[in-house]
Amino acid sequence: MKIIQYDASAELYLGRDPKVARGLGFKRFETAAAAIRFAVEEATPNSLRGAVLEVGSTRFSGPEIAALYTDPAYPLPRDTERATAEERRVRALEAA
């Protein structure tokens, strides 16, 4: 997995695919952790599919964002019901 600085500022693009996400523009967050939380807990699952998270010069795709949310190193409290659903979704994406 790529290295992430959870406390670094981040830009989040959401859309059904990366091209649409880029076209819709980004939402800026003070921390990557907050952007990840928003992507997983607030955005629609369809938007997460094409999401791109930029932290400095590093980019993370939708499945990578979901994996970061379930990673033990993720620093913010999680919606435990949502986290369990995301863990199942991440495993399914990784198996595909």
C-alpha cells in the first residue's frame, strides 16, 4: 500500500469514474483523514467508485480510499456499522 500522511491537506474528487470525478472538480480538506472519512461515510457508493484522493503528489483510487478507512492506522473514529460494510466491500474489490 502507498504511504499516506493522514494529517496532510488533501483534495478529493468524486464521481462514477475518474474522468467524471476530475470534471466535477475537487473538495479540499485540511487533512487526508477527514477527506477519507467524507468519501466513505458521506459520499454515495457510486461516487467512491471513481474517486481520486490527492495527498501531495500521491494519488489514491476509490478502492484504496476504502482500504485506508479500514486500516488500523486510520486516526479518526469510524462509524462502526459503516466500517464493517466497507471492510466487506474492500475484500470484495480486492478479490475481483
